[in-house]
Amino acid sequence: MEQEAENKDIDQYHYSRNLDNAVQYLSFALGKEEYGVDILRVQEIRSWEPVSRIPNVPCYEKGVVNLRGSIVPILDLRERFNLSKAEYTALTVVVVLQTGDSNKTRIMGVVVDSVSDVISVDKTEIQSAPDFGTKVSNEFINGLVSVNERMVMLLDVDKLLKLEELVDQDES
Amino acid sequence: MSIDMSQFHQVFFEECFEGLEAMESGLLTLDMGDIDSEIINTIFRGAHSIKGGSGTFGFTVVADYTHIMETLLDEMRDGRRKVTQPAVDVLLGSVDCLREMLTAIQNEQDVNNSSVAKHKAALEAVLNGSSVAEAPVLPIEHEAVNEKTIIDNIPHVDEEESFELDEQGWKIAFCPYLDLLKTGNDPVRLFRELNELGELTTIVNVQDVPGFYELDPEECNISWDLKVVGNDISGDDIKEIFNWVEGDCEMDIQPLAKTSKPSPTVNNVIPEPVAIAVSNSPAPKPVEVKSKPNAEAKKAESQDSDNETAKNMAKASSIRVDTDKIDTLINMVGEVVITQSMLGLVGENFSMDKVGQLKRGLAQLERHTRDLQQSVMNIRMLPISFVFSRFPRLVHDISSKLDKKIVLKLVGENTEVDKAVVELINDPLVHLIRNSLDHGIEMPADRVAAGKSETGTIELKAYHRGGHIVIEIIDDGRGLDKDKLLSKAIEKGLIEENNLLTEKQIFELIFMPGFSTAEQITDISGRGVGMDVVRRNIQSLGGNIEIVSELGKGTTIAIHLPLTLAILDGQSVAVGDETYIVPLVSIIESINITERMLNKVAGKGETFRLRNEYLPVIRMRKIFNVHSGNPTKSKEGVLVVVEGQGELCCLLVDELLGQQQVVIKSLEANYRRVEGVSGATILGDGSVALILDVPGLVRFSTR
């Protein structure tokens, strides 16, 4: 409720659309595809820096970095979604996201090509994701939305980070 | 309407538990028959403050219960009752009962009425028992600080017990003006003085107290009827005490008539300011106690205890810190600030001739940082007596259950260790001590037959040794029987018949799951679970456990633990481009080797021969899939001989980098557990290095 109220305030400032259903997303690019995450889940945006590798984990878990004293894992979203690999450059961006189950919050960084925009989305305009076939697993995708003729895939942050636990159980 | 008392609850409970511990240890040191008034006083004080506090907070169940205890203790203190073992046992039982009640209240659960009633009955039985030395003529003091009594000022309890004594003394009606407190006078101080003259009884009149919202805390709306009982008190003495407040109150001093009428009394021996503050405000809601049918109660009890442990886990913990430690810390911070500003000055207009100054400043900063770190760590340090203090009770209870005579000696209780260690070491220690009590120490008759004194001794000893704390449990019991251990192990199929084991390895057998030599399973020990858990717990704390035993003479179990769980001494090693930290404590030695010195075993594993012993080799590059760095370098490398799970093995790394203290950071906070890694740390350059979990690595590599 509170979140919605907050969103509403921001939206009122920017847009005059259907205010009750507006949600803001941070959109970013992976190759030619555009994704969005709930902006309230974004803690910060950083540039890529070398990570410390963690042994014997899936390749998309790039490693951990020191984020002001806490150890934060970094995931490569391109590799997570089985997209072609990209070289890390000075423009490569890490979006630090928060996920919270009821008693514990975690933070985690995801590597993306670039951050594009903050988009405001009317909830009623979100379409459910069609079956993408095998290339991209659509389990993390909440829905699709069209912004200025571009399609943006909205990601479910909790599901993205929850996957961790599943992998953990598999291994142990 | 009421002040939010719950904010003080935490402190209250902490104090209560401290009080209970003091009472417990006092009761255990009481000598039978002999009255050591100092000890009884300590116990009494504990009971009294719990009673006062719980009354204040409206936990009337606790207050009522403690009151009965207090009566008993009071009689003991005055020598009207002999200190007998049954009485002490009942008191110990009541301490447990109180603890249960308080825990229940703390967790906002219902107090288990049936057990309270049982203990209460036991107490009353002792109280009314024939062991009273002289029939108590004196009335039982009713020190109910129960605010209900204060506020309503209704004579209820005491009317039945009339004061039929010839009392000499004074009756004082003390009615201060509203601004008494503003003149800096504190009635409590006056009462304290009065109490020194004779026995003081106070009745508080609170009918003038306005509603809470009109209440001005600086105004004194209360008046008192005081009664001082005692011989040889002159009116002048009393007037002198009230000298200071003469202009600020109305008062009337009358000598006490003989055989005074029973008056509704609320006897505040020392009226504590807290109690008065509360009496100004409406009573906090007393804790509701619902009575349950007995059958249900039992069920609820077991459930409660489950919930309780769960709640205890979730409870935020607090710590009491010596003010000295905080002062040191503040000093240290001051030093750091000074150094920082000095360096700032140097940096502002830097020229090369200031290099010396800069270096000095940096050296200073380094020293201060280290000191600061030390003192911050010190705050988390608690004396091990926090754990040890529970054991006299345990030994007392179990030894009487087993009909053994056992003395527990505590040595080095003031040895300080990290709070986390203190919390986690308790269960393993309880287990080990139970073992010693049950299996170690023989029955008195057997001891005499073996030519030992009838009374067995268990010594619990703690001391520091080289950045570690060592806790030893030494008993002079029967010791471990090597042959019996071996045959048992073979019987259970834990080892092969022809295995040759060293003495140490034989003793280690008792740490194997499912191993027990006890002929009989008792409710104290002997099920063969436990020792493996003990060892696992201790290892998870980064410690290890050793046994030395001599048949017929006794057993010594030594636990080595790191002083803190937050910092560790590490050896950084390079594997490819990556840096890992090996805990220094697990390193035995490091050897430069070349590929040829390793022996292949069955084409898969590798061993290294170290002084006639073949040790398994773990290639870090392989186990961690490291591909970076110069591969030719792996032709030669450094073998780090480490000990994990009580066994030696070798880690093959590329290079040793250096030793340093590292701050342990959790990987699990944002990530998850990684096999072979116990945590992470941040190196000087800001990058993250993983800390190796040596026992975990050994397990991982054998899979």
C-alpha cells in the first residue's frame, strides 16, 4: 500500500495517466533486448569492477565483490538468459538489487549492458509473457509492456534471486 | 493512559535472571546447619529485587511467589530456622520455577500454573514445617510493593495479622507541599534515614494524585503516614531528619500508643524511586494468568518449551559492557581523530620534505587503528564465568541423583572470550560434564576400593594460550579403558579388527556417531549421540577437542577455541590469479616441492611422504577449477600441511603470499554456502578473498 502511494506521488509529477495503477520500472538493455525491474528493488547502479571468482558454481554467478563492507554476489544476466556473451567494458553496468523474504533481505548485483530509462507503466497495460521457446526461460518474466513502440520484459526480482536457493539444494 | 512499561521489560528480565543466578550460586555454597549471613543476604537481595521489580511491572504471580521465598529466607537469616538440605533443595526448585515463570512472561506466554502451584506448596510445606527453631512470634513482613496495594490504599492483607506487639516509636503524618521536590528534597532519603533509627513502616496516600494527563511529574502529590518502631528514638531525632523540609510540608509527629491498632501497612524497607513513580500512574495491566486443566497443562508445557527455544533464537541479544572498556574506546577514537587531523594538515600543502612527518603519522594511525580494533573486540568479550556459573547447580543436581559425591572446582572463570563463543560453548560443555559425572566419576564405594578419596573431583579450567582459549574438564574418575573402547568399536563395526590405532586415535573413537560404552543407558547419558555433536559444534566454532586419559586415574578433555569469531589469523596463498586465506591455526607447516615429489595412488589420488607418513594431497587448482595464472608454475608449488577433522592433509598451492589478520565476513548473508569455503574477507586492496574451510575441503576432496 505504501509503495503504491509512493509511486503515485512520483507519477503524479511526471505523468497524468491512470494514476492508481502506475508502477515504475528501471529498464536496461541486454544485447538488443530490453528488460525492466521494479525500481523500488534497485539499490544502486555501479560500473563493472573485477570480481573474486567463487569456485564450483554455475558460470553465470560471476563471483563476489566488496560493496562497502558486505560481500555481494554478482550475476551475469546475459549468461543467465543464455544470451551471447559480451566483453565487459567501462560502460558495462552492475545493477544492485534487493530481494526480501519476510525475515531477511539480500542484495545482489546483476551485470547488464547498459541502463536505459525509468519507465512508468500502467499495470493494466502489462501483458502476460508468451512462450519464448527455449532461448530465454520465461520463469523470471512477469509480463511484457510496450513503451514508445519498444517491448520491455519485466523481470521478477525475487524469482531471479530465489533461483540461488534451488541451485544450492541441488548441489547439497 | 499508562506509561509504556514494556520498554523497561528487557532490562527487568535481564536483572531478574542475573538475580536468579546469584541466588542459585548462593544457595549452592550454603553450608548445611551453619548460617553464613552474608550468603543468605545475597540470596535474599536477589529475591527481594525480583519481587520489587515484578510488583512494579505488574507481574503479580512472580511477586507473590517470591514473597513466600523471601519469608523463608528471612527466617533463615534471623536464625529462626536452620538451613537444611531439604529447605535448600526446595529453594533451588523455586529458583527454577521463578526462571520458568519469568521466561514465560518474557515470551508473552501463559505461566504454567500447575508447576508454580507445586513449588509454592513445597515452599509452604517447608515454611510451616516443624524445622522452625523457635516459633516465629514476629509477624511476617508484608513487603508487597504491589502497586495495587499502594494505589487503592485498601487495608486488606494485613488486617488479619494484627500487630499485637508492644511497640515503641513514633507515628508521623508527612504531607509535603506540591513543590517539595522542586526544592531538591527527596522523601526517599528521609525515609532511609528514618529506617536507620528503627523499623520503618510507610503508608502512601495517593488520593490526591491527579489523572495522568494532568500530572506534573515535578509536583509531589503524595503524602505518607509513617511509623517508626524502635526503642530509644527521641522526638528530636525525628525532627532533625525533617529539619530540611520543615517549610515545605505539613507534618504531625506523635508517639506511638502502646498496642497500636493494626494499620494497613505497606512496608517499603527502602522505598525505591521506581516504585513511587509507578504509584503515580495507573497500574499497568497485570499479566493475565489463565488456569488450565491439568492434563492440558502438561501438553502445553511441552509445546511451550518448543516455542520458547524458537523465540529465544529470534530474540535480539544485548550485552553489558564495563564502563572502563567504553572509556578506553572513546579515548582511542579521540586519538584516531587527532591523528586524522594531523594527517589532513600534512596533506593540505604537501611537499617532499614532509614525507617523514607523513610516515610518522601513518605509523601512528596504524597503531591507533589496531588499538581501536582491539578495544572494540574487547567489548564483545565476556568472562567465561557466564557459562561456568551454571555448572555448580548441574553437578549438585546430578550427583545427588546418582548418589555420588562430587566436588566441582572452577579455575580461571574470569578468562575472557567472545560473546558468540560463550553462547555456543555452553551445550557442548554441559554434555561433557554430564559425561564426566555419569561415566567418569565412580560410585563412592568403588572409589574407596580403588584407594581414592570418596569424593570425586571435577575441575573446570579455562585459560588463554596463544590467541586461543583452552577449556579443560579434568576428572579423577576411572578414565577411559582403551581395550574396552577398541572391542566396542570392532563390535559395532566402526573399525576393522586388525587396525592398529594409536592411543590418541582410540580415544577419538568416542567422538564417532553411535558410539557408547555405557552398559546402561541412563537419562543422563549413554545413548551414544552427543559426543559427535559436541565435536562438530566445537569444530564449527573453529576449535578442536583433545582427550588425555589414564585408566583408573582420570580423564582430561581439553577444548581449544579461538578467542573471537570475528577475526582470524590467516595465511594468504595464491592459486592461479586468485587469493585464498588458510586459517593459520590449521596450518602445521609449509613445504616447497616439485611435481616429482608427489606419488600417484591408483592413478587418481596423490600422496606426499612427510617424515615416513603418507599424506593425501589436495590440488587447489583442480578442486577449485582454477585455470588462470601461469600453468607451468604448477610444476612446482608449495604444499601447505593442514589439519582438518583430526587428520593431516596437504593443500597444493602456487605460492604463499603473507600472513595477516582478516575480518571474517559472511558469504551467506547475501549469497549462500560454498563448499570448501567458510567465509570471505576483504583484502587491503578492497578485493574479496575466500577463507578456506579446511575440514570441509577434506570432506569435499574425498567425494
